[in-house]
Amino acid sequence: MTKKFSFFSKDIVCVMFATFFYQFSIQAVNPLMNGYARRLGISSTFAGVIVGVMSVTSLLLRPFAGNLTDRISKYHLALIGGSLCAISDLGYLFAFSAPWLLAFRIINGLGFVLCTVCLATWMAFLVPRQHLGAAMGYYGLLNALAMAIAPALAISTYQLLGYKFVIILAALSAAAMVIVIQLIDDRAKPVVALKGQHFKIIQRDALPVAMIFSLLSIPYFVTQADIVMYVQERHLTIAVSLFFLCYSFALIIIRILLKNYFDTIAFGIWFSICIVATIGYILLLTMMQNNFEMILAAGLMAIGFGVMVSVSQSTALLLAPMEEQGLANATYYLGSDIGMSLGPIIGGILPTILPLKFFYPVMLLIIPLATILYLCYRRQLNAAVQYN
């Protein structure tokens, strides 16, 4: 009789906790970095560069992280990534000028890119292929928890105790990640020797997923960067601080309820559901006048974007061969990086060229673009899920 697979083995639980700790260390610092830089006397323009350089570093180094993940044990890369996150956090405490703060921000970006690619691939390494969708759901659940808890805790802690206490908290969280991975028995060494294989920038089979995901992520990152401005400019009496808290809460519930379906439902069905939800939250954000409509928009965003996070990641991994799982993860995250970079840029440009009432409707243009991409690759994408 075949032993039933459990997602709660010691190794898998430790990878999930490591994911929470490294993500917490990143998300606790990010919302405060602009203010921290300006408090050091750095100009607002260069403070923006310092905030954004971590994402740029991540974008540029994704392919290198993916190739390394397929060649080196996941443990060693996670150890390096977590250590770099802790070092950069401690560096922020002693950076008293713009160049030093910029340098530690770049180091933080390097640690971040190693942790994101490596830990997701490590998680995939520990589970059977037929359970990969559920595994990415659990992995995303811990990410969502960190992204919900860290900013709220960091902002409230900063208001009581100041920037440096939050930075120390972030450094301790990164150190906790390094400690937790010591408890993992399976160090996830490469399953196939890659002698003579050339360096690759992308994993070709995962590229369609990354392109679709990059388009669907743009409205999310526009909202993340500009919803406060949008609500203020529209003079709405809305508790906008609740938006991403409601989004994260809805996402956690959705991932728990749907975890067993990520491995059995084809990409096209998820894509259709997410497209409808994306149209819904864009229209709601266009028309919203009260907290109820904002909370409903947050819930639809959890479906339209949050569900696609897990579905896209598991599909990218299933489409790629076992010896290129790290590169497939890097390609998937490259799509996220593009959306993360383009979103704030688009959000900054739109109010200067169009009336505010068109701010969200313009983003509906991603729907036909994403649909065309899906139709071009639908057979390949839907073949990722194998029905029994």
C-alpha cells in the first residue's frame, strides 16, 4: 500500500517557516526605506533610487540565481541568501550616507533573489510532481502571511520605537531563516549533473507563463504603489490602510480552500476565472465610493492576482524538466519583477497624461493582451496538469 504523502513533514514545514522569515525581513523594511533614507538627509529623488534598486538588482540577477539553483544545493544558496539579507539589514543601521545605504540595498536585493528562487525550488524538490500545485499554494500562503503581517507590524513598531528597532527586527527574522534551514535533512542537491550545459537566461517552456503573469501583475503593483494617492485625489472617505490587509486575509482563505485543486484543474480554467476577477476588481476600484466596495475589490484581487501567483508558479515548474527547476522559478519570478518595475512607473505616468477617472480603466488593456498570449500557448499551458 502506497504511503500517503504529507505536506507537514519536518523538512517541508521548515522550508515554509524559512520562507516566512526571509519574506518578513524584506517586507518589514520596504515600506519604511524611503522615510529612513530621507531621515538620513538623502534627497527624495535619490531616496526613490535607493528604494527601487533592490527590485532592479533582483530583475538583473534572476537568471544567475536560476542557473545556480540548478547547479548547487538549495541549502547552500539559501544559507548565502539569508546571510546576505541579515548583513544588509545590519548594514542599514550603520549606513550614514547615500552610497553606503545604496550598497547595502543592493546586497539586500542579492539576498532576496537567491532566497526567492532557491526556497521555492527547494519546496518543489521535496514534493512529488503530482502535488506541486498544492505545494506552491502552501508556499504562497506563508508568503501572503509575511506580506500581511510584516508591513503592519513594522509601521506600528516604527511609530512607537523608531526605524532602527524595525531594522533590528528584520535582521533577526533573516537570522531566524538561516537557523531554521539547519534543521532540514534533505539539502536538495541537484538531481542531474549539468556538466557542459551553457548558461541560460530563461527557461523557454516557462516563458509563456512568465509573460502572462507579468501582464496580470501590473494592476496589482500599480495599486500597491498608488492606491493611497488615488483615494486622496478622489477625496474618498475610505480606510485605505485596510485594503491589503483584506487582500491578504482573503488570499489566505482562498489558498486553504483551493489547495487540493491546484493539481487537478488545467491552467485555462484558472486563467478564465482570474481574468473575470481582474476585470471585476479594476471596475470596482474605478467606481468605489465606500469601504464595502474597497473590500470587495480586495477580495477579487486575491482571486485575479493572488490565485495566479500559485497557479503560474506551479505551471512554470511542471512545464520545465527536472534539471531546470531553478531556472523555471527564476523565469517565473522574472515576470513578477517586470510587473513590479512597470507598475509604479505606469502608475506615476497615467495621472500626468489622463484624467484620474481613467486611471484604472486603462489597465483593462492587459486583458486582451494576456488572452492573446494564453490562446497562442493554450495547449502547452493546459498540458502541465496531468489528469489521472
